[in-house]
Amino acid sequence: MPQFAEEPPYDSGLDTAPQLDKTLKPVVKGGSMLMIPVGSKAVRSAIERYQALLGLHGHIHESRGDSKIGRTLCLNPGSEYGQGILRGAVVDINEKRVKGYLLTSG
């Protein structure tokens, strides 16, 4: 059974976003924005505990991609609303496994 959580699991690579200072401006070091994990520790704990076949996540638009936590495939399709690009995922599953997936955009 898939799990659905808006926030991606903490430190999964699907939750990387710019670090912000106290005024909510991105922290820049050496000419580059510092990127940090900002996902949910509770979501990660639930995935580690229950090991669903699939976790579908969003919220962190900068971190499009996939990640495995145990046997759970986690997907974050990301989006670029400012550019009018909506992203999604097409997933082929059966009751025992994820057979395949495709991250889409349009």
C-alpha cells in the first residue's frame, strides 16, 4: 500500500532546500546558496517502521527525484510553478512491488 505525505522524509535527498537566515533570506557561502535537509523526521520514521511499497511526496519543489529508504521507493516530482511547469509521477505498481515509474512534466 502506498503512503502519501506532503513533506518528504528528512535527509532523503528529496528534501533539500536553501538554508534561510533569521530574515528568511537564503544563506550564501563562497558564492553558492547553502542547501540543507528540511524534510519531516516523523515521515522518515514512519517509512522506516512500516516499509510501504511507495511514498509519494511534494512540498519541497527544488528536490525532484527518487530515493530508497529500506524497501520503500520515495518519489518527489517537484514543480516549477513560477515557470508554469507542473510535474508529476506515473507509477506502475501491483500488490507486491513497484514495477516502474516515470517522473513527468508539462
